[in-house]
Amino acid sequence: MDERNFYEETQETKNLTLMCPSCRREDSYPIRWLVRTKKKELPRGANEEDRKRFANARSYMVRVDELVACRKCRKRFELTGQSVVLISGAPAAGGADFDPETFGNR
């Protein structure tokens, strides 16, 4: 069974405050994230190996955008920091108030 069957995928856009390395201007940019939320129960037709993999699976976010264009100088710069963020079961980490900026995306 494919691992993608364990997750529900949605796209979200979060605004991050980033600084352009060329002109040093700080601005807010919309960054796209792919959110993979673990399903509540195992899909049908799973064997014992799939059950083990499903038990170890966790919800996470993957950053889709790798480059951002500065709004002042128009130069593109690469986003550094974590591109994958694990989402814990606690509402503070995966809820609506989740801020990926606190995970080193600056």
C-alpha cells in the first residue's frame, strides 16, 4: 500500500516575514504549504506491514515554494530553514494559530 493513502492532503498559504539578502528589506510573503494530515483509521486492504507503518505515521507540512521574489528589487532568493514541519497532536502546534516562522524559516 502506498504511504499517500495514510494521509489527507490540503494546500495552505501562510504569510512569513522574510528579509531579502540583496536589498535587506523585510516584508511579508505568502508561502504555500502542503499539509498532510494522518487519517483517523487505516484504509481497507492493509496488511501487517502497513499497520506498522500507519502506527508510526505522523501529520506534517511540506513547503511547496522554494524561491521568493523581492517586492522592492525583484531579485529572487531561496527560502532557507526547514522545509518539512511535523505537526503534533496538540492544538497549539497544528491548529489555526500555527506559525511556521517559529520553525526557522526566516
